[in-house]
Amino acid sequence: MTTLQNRTADVPESPSRSLWALGWQRLRRDRVGFISLWVVLLFMLMALAGWLNLLAANWSDEIALSYAPPTLLLGRITAAPEQMVVPQVPGSIQKLKPSEDPIADWLQQAEQSKMAYQLPEVKKLASLPFGADQRGRDILAKVVKGTATSLLVGCLGALLSILIGSALGALAGYWGRWIDDGLMWFYSVFTSVPDMLLLLAFAAVAGRGIATIILVLSLTTWTGTFRLVRAEFIKNRSREYVQAADAIGASHGRRMFIHILPNVSHLLLVQFSLLMVGLIKYEVILSFLGFGVDVKQVSWGSMLAEVPEELLQGYWWQLLMVVLFMSTLVTAFSMLTDALRDALDPRQIVA
């Protein structure tokens, strides 16, 4: 018996790891989820560089001819794109005499002073690596700047939506009674209206702009977080650790936000990643319909709004770049969300 106790005492105790440490270990073992994490981080760094004007700062410069073709997608192109030729109408054109023209004097003065206002001719490129749009702007610079705008809207909108939903859900789940009834009635009113109709109504009233669309998206997408946090607070408010905090004199606010909320934070992280994907899609839809970013700004939605006219003329490279960037980010975010849900599930970690 003594020998068994000595052997047990010689075995070093393994340090206990938190839910986050165990979740990180499981995420690293998930190859698809870990690769998706790096893809999302790469897009985040690209967006951060775009916000700081380290990348695509001159996206609005008209450096090429209209609809300059992409050399990396179509090979080396030496000829310039065809320009619109105005057909000449046969026959002689009769012009007014100076005495018959009422603005002949103004035209003569303008002709004499036109050299003072004439801008130097800028030689524009005949092609770009990823092509140009109608105004000759680089498609690659536009899509990088649009990535920064769409990620900014998705990140800040999801964060604000999480804060609103968590605060209201904590109040409803912890206090219950008439507070829960009132907030549940408010929740039912919001969820009774279709999401897209509610978004369009708010956007039509609030106007356009990045700040406006972030506010609109956060005010219309907090319901899912509210329902999740309310259910978790109802489940945890009667647990032993909350009763122990009550016994030592912890206030209601401390019990809500220091004891209960950290125990549901892993669910909020998964909810945040889900909202990011959804809000990026909503921003694209609103900007495509003309309710999104301002005309002086660019996003994936505003770029897609230019695509129908371009496709009718056979110019497809702007659509290809937007679809490539958007599908890569949304797919990586969706896979990362699934990996986070599995990695941070306490039942799977314990198992």
C-alpha cells in the first residue's frame, strides 16, 4: 500500500487547461479549419492595409483605357481595345455663318483662351494584369479596396450586433418576469418582418454610407444573439457557481457579466463568425441595389452593380475578380465557423 502511494506521489500532475487552450489544440488538429483560419487572417491583413491606405490607395485613378483587357487572363495583348467609332453621315454639312450664329462671339473667345485651360494629355495603359473597368481603373486595386470596405462593414456590424444582442439577452435571461416578457415581445416584433424587407426599409430611411450601413445591419441582426444569450442565462443563473457568488455578496451585475457571460463567450465567438458571413452578404446585396456604400466608395456590392452593363458588352473580368475574392472569403469563414463550433464544444472536449 505504501509503495502504491509512493508511485502515485512520484507521478507529476498535468496542469489543467482552460476551454480556450483545449479548443485551440483541437482547432490545430483540424487541417481544414486551421487552413481556413490562415485564409481569414490573410484577408484581415489585406483589409487592414486597405483601411490604412497601404494597399490600393489610388484605386480611383484612371490609369488605363476604358475596359482595358487583362493580360494575365487573356495572355499578352498588344493591341488597344476597340474604341467607339462615330459613323460619318454622307453629304455636305451646312454650317451657320458667324452673323447667323448667336453664340459665335463666345465661341471665338473660348477658342482663343482654350490653351490656358487645356490639361496635359496623359498616356493611358492599353492593358492591365487583371483588366480595367469603364473608367480605366485597375480591377485588382478596386477589389482589394472593396475587400477592406466589406470586411469593415462585416466586422463592425457583427461586433455591434453581438453587443446589442448580448446585453438584451442577458437582461431577459437573468431577470425574467416582466423584463423577459417585454424584451420577448420586442424580439417577436423584429422577427415577424422578413430580414431583407426590414433591411431595405431601414436603409431607405437612413441613406447611404459605410457608417449608416453598419448601424442598419447591426440594428436588424441582433435577434439571433439575443435568443442564444437569453437561453444560456436562463440555464446558468441557477447553477452552483452563481449561487456561490450570490452567497459571498456578489452584485447582480457581477454575477451577469463576470460569472455567467464568460461561460458563454465561446458561443458568442461562433455567433460572431456567423454574423460576419451574413453581414458581408447583406452589404453586397444592399450595395448592388443602391442602398449601400456612397458613390465615392467601393465595395464588392458596388462593383457587382457595374457588372450587368459590362456583361452585355462582353467584359467579364470585374465579375470574375469579385466572385473569386468573395467566394474564397465566405467559404473560409464558413469552414472556420464549423471548426470553431466543434473545437469549443465542451462536450466534445471532455469526450
